[in-house]
Amino acid sequence: MRPLIAVPARFAASTSALRHAAEVNARALIDAVWRAGGEPAALHPADPTTDDVTARLARFDGVLLPGGGDIAPYRYGVADTHASVYDVDDLQDAFDLEAARTALGSGLPLLAVCRGLQVVNVALGGTLEQDMGGPEHDHRHVVHPVEIRRGTLLEQATGTEKAEASCYHHQRVDRVADGLTVSARAADGTVEGLELPDAAGWFTAVQWHPEDTAHEDPVQQAVFDAFVRAARDRG
């Protein structure tokens, strides 16, 4: 049996194949989980104040927090919103934050990608830089090397201390939440990976999109392989 992986869906105003607004996930991400041996299942982002996230996640073997729009700045204590902040959805934020806390607290294997990394940092009390300084400074449509810290779960998963990372983000971690440690950085100092040494279960987060190149780069696919393996071992 493939371990069951919960992937919170992302709200989309429209899709080419449907007549209505939709809940979606990137096919590249789903394919990477499937290649790793997992059974990806979209999870509806319901209001966590009325629906018990702990009970909903109990049936799964792992959680993957995917990329998406920006987190509302008030969630990390900032009153003013930068003009570049986009696609904020309060329900999406509330659900993702609670899913992150629940997975970490219960020991459910957790892989967090791009927005997912930022969600975990905010969920644990960290902050974000709302914009990296405009298009000449952000990491959109960029593939660049990242340095991976030796001895981290990320280094164990990938088997390397340097990886070519496909990035698409204009925000980054500002203050790292208490308890989290940096597992990877870009040459400009941007936090590209986070881990929680005292986590109850397997957890790693990357600021880049490993799914972009996982079909042709074994290092990127190895991130999903390690995650699904942890989900299988837990079951």
C-alpha cells in the first residue's frame, strides 16, 4: 500500500477545464510524490475553528505543504501590506498554519515547499520579509545553487551539500522561528531550507520548488523519496 499523503489544495479562481472556481495542486508536485511511492490526496482547506484538523490528518501518513500565494502580513505581526503581496486568502492561511502545527506536534512526516516553508516559520513564531527588493533581487524564474548544511535531514535525503534549486518567490524568511534551524542558504544569504531538530517526526522545508526539476534531477526527486519513505516507515 502506498502511504497516503495529504496535500492541502490551493484555491484557484478559474481553470481551463472546469466551469467554476477550483481547488488545485501542481501536477509536477503530485507526480513527484507518486514517483516516490506515495498516494497523494488533495485536502480541502476548511475553517480550522469549526473542523478538527487533528482528526482530519489522523488518517494520513504524511503532509506536504505546497507553494502558493503570500501569507497575510498580519499573521506575522506586520500591520502594513507591501504592494507586491498577492493572492492572500485568509482561509488558506488559517488552514495551512494549523496543518503545520498539527503535523509537527503529532510527529506526522512533513515536507514544506516554498510557501510551505514560510507557513511553518510563521506558525512557529517567525517572520517574513514581504518583498526581497523588486524583480532584480527576488528569486522568480531562477535556478541557482544552494548550500546545504552537513548533517541535516536535507543533506541526508539529497546526499549532497550543494544543489541546483528552481526558485519562484519574492519573499523570504526574515526572523527564523525559535527552535528552527537553517539547513540551506543561497549565495545572497536567503534562507533556502529549515528544519526542527526537536521535531517529533521527520520534517524538512525548502524555499525552492524541487518538483520543477525532480523528473530529471535525482537530487530533487530524492527530497520526495525521503519524505515518502518516512511516511511509509511511520505506518
